Amino acid sequence: MEWLQLSPEEWVAVRLSIKVSIWATLVSLPAGILVAHVLARREFVGKSLLNGLVHLPLILPPVVTGYLLLLSFGRRGPVGSFLDQCCGLVFSFRWTGAALACGVMAFPLMVRAIRLSIEAVDRKLEAAAGTLGASPTMVFATVTLPLILPGIVAGAILAFAKAMGEFGATITFVSNIPGETQTLPSAIYTFTQVPGGELGALRLTLVSIAIAMAALLASELLARRISRRIEA
């Protein structure tokens, strides 16, 4: 079973993938909750457009999304150059760019899961809190948020799993630099392009499957536990 042992370079790709996926999930989670709440509870002009923009990464080829990120967040892009000069935050050819690409690609799944949980909340409970004098923010924090925790957990873990498998947008935006932007999918792709790389590709494929399954099982388990606590 020695062939199952990961090399130091493969461990680097595994650790980088986990790091990128965690950051992509944590940074996009507040925006995901906000957008899901707006789509679930508000009626306004342009709602269909916002809904389309949120879900666009699911429809567009990942390479197109990566190219759009490169145009916008690259060093010469309007947003990328501003953030570089303003905050010293650089995305192109950095792990931060990989996290951004993964976050964008995983965002629709996160929003969809949270939105469904918000739509399942009995609005009479929110209305009752409102009649007792609670502000909309207080109603959300004390009534809606606890009830949608299972959906938030499920959305966050789905986003993490999606980020772990993201490839097209990432390699287009930040390339495939070992130790910096080479995540698991990029490393697997590299192994498939060189003679004798089959075992490395197989090892990392097994690691990817194991992490994705663990994330999905953890999502199911946590969602059930939180649901039981809420119902108790």
C-alpha cells in the first residue's frame, strides 16, 4: 500500500485546497446569507436580474467565469488595481485569487440552500415578533437566523465541497503554480499530462472523493442535529 502515501508535493496541494476552500466559504458566507434573505423575502425591481447574476456561474463555462475574474480582479483590472493600490490585496496568480474563484463558483449553491431554508420559515413567527416591537434586524437575528441554521450549515458545506473541486475558473484566473495556486484538481490535471503520473493522479482523486464525502456526511449530520435542537 506504499503507493497510497502522498508525496510532499501532493500534501502541499491538499493543504492548499483545504485552505482555499475554507477561506472561500467563510468570506462568501455573510454575502450568501444577505443575498438569500433578499431573494427570499423582498420584492423589488431587478430581482430576476439579481437572481440570474447569482446563478450565472452555474450556467457559464467555468473558463468564462475565470476570464471575467481575470479582467476584473487582475492587476490591470479595475477592481484588482484598486484593491492593490488601496489595500495591497492582490488576486492574480495568488492563492487569494484561487479562493476568490472558488467562492464565486460555489456561491450559487450556498445561496440556493440558504434561500430554501428561509422560504421554509413560517412568516407568522416573524410577524409575531414584529408586532411585539422588534425591528426587522432584531426579527432576523432572533427568529429567522436560528431557524435557518441547518440551511446555513448545509449551504456552507456544499460551498466548501464545490470549492474543493473547482478547476476551470481557478486555472484560468490564477494559473497552476505549485505551492501557490495549484489546488487538488490542478495537481490531478498536471499528473495526467506527464508520463508516469497516473499513480499521483489516482492518489489525489481518492483524497478528493474522501474529502467531498466527508463534507457531505458532516453537512447531513450537523443539519439533523441543529434541526433537532430547534424543534426541541
